[in-house]
Amino acid sequence: MSERFGLEQIRQQTESKYALVVAAAKRGRAIMDGEPPFREGLAMKPVTIALEELKAGDIKIWVPSVGIK
């Protein structure tokens, strides 16, 4: 079974928890659409795989300097 981890461990990588959620959702969708995972793991669900990739630093989170209006 994959190691369980909380969102707080990953959230330290960015100031915005919303950017973290968007990045995980987009990467999860890409995995569902057929993109291979960046690393092998035991996770089965696409968003869990995306969160593991974020934790490992395989994905960088981009936060715009100005909010979208």
C-alpha cells in the first residue's frame, strides 16, 4: 500500500493551496487521458498519483503573480 500523506506536506511547496489543488487535478486528468506517470508507485487513482508526483517534486506549481479577474 502506498504511503499516506497529508496535504500539508505538499502544501509547503507553494503559498496557494488552490494552485496545489488545480495542479493535482490537471495532472490527474492528464494521467486519465493516457499520459504515463513520471514515476512508478503503488497508487491506483490518478489524483493520488499526481499528489505523489507533486510530493516528489516531479511537478512544479505555478502561481500567477496577479489574480485572475
